[in-house]
Amino acid sequence: MKTCTPQLADRMLLNPDLVALVGQRVCLFQAVQNAPLPDIVLVDITSSFNLNLAGADSMTIRRIQVTCRAKTYLEADAIGEVVLATMRAIKGPVGDFNVQAAIPVSDTAFFDDTTNISHRNIDFRVHYT
């Protein structure tokens, strides 16, 4: 099952508001060690096929976590708001995929006191073919 996550990261970088906050620092699957903050990390959590009584169709449902990392909670929160708006607006062709919807399903924030980094984790259920 192919992932659409790299193409979503590329699409996110087309939003000038997001680029103004994090620059080109949108990472896939893990953050770059010792890189400057703020940044965004996209991680695949789960994926499944869309099943119905006739069997599976071409729709894939993938849960993707977008972690907004910054030095302060307010900065991570502001990045998260732009990420929410950006992901909700993504519909239609994205690279090789056709995104039907990116639905936020979880939104949590925390401070990692071992690294002194604030996080806002937003999980999306992305439907695509």
C-alpha cells in the first residue's frame, strides 16, 4: 500500500503562511537531529482499505500524525492552526493520489522537558485513491 505522506508534505510547502512559520522544515517520519526549530514532522500511523459488502474498493484510509515542534507552546500552537487549515483544504490530485478528505481526529499538545521542545500533535484520517 503506497503512502501519500511525501506528496502531502510537498503540498503543505505550497502554503506561504506555513512556509513563513517553519521555512522548508517539513520532515518525513522523523525530525532532523539538532536542526533549528520550529519544524513539522509527518508520520504514518495506520492504513486500511475501504471495505464494503462487495469487498475492498480503491479507497485507502491512512492515519497521519503531523507534529508541530517549536521552542514555545504558543509557537507550536500557531503552527498547528495553520496545519489544520492547510490539511483541511487539501482535496483532489496530490502527486499520484486523489485525496478525498483530510479529517482531523485528534489534537494534543505537550512539552518535552528532556529536550525543552513544545509539541502539538494533530492526527488526520486521510481518504485517498
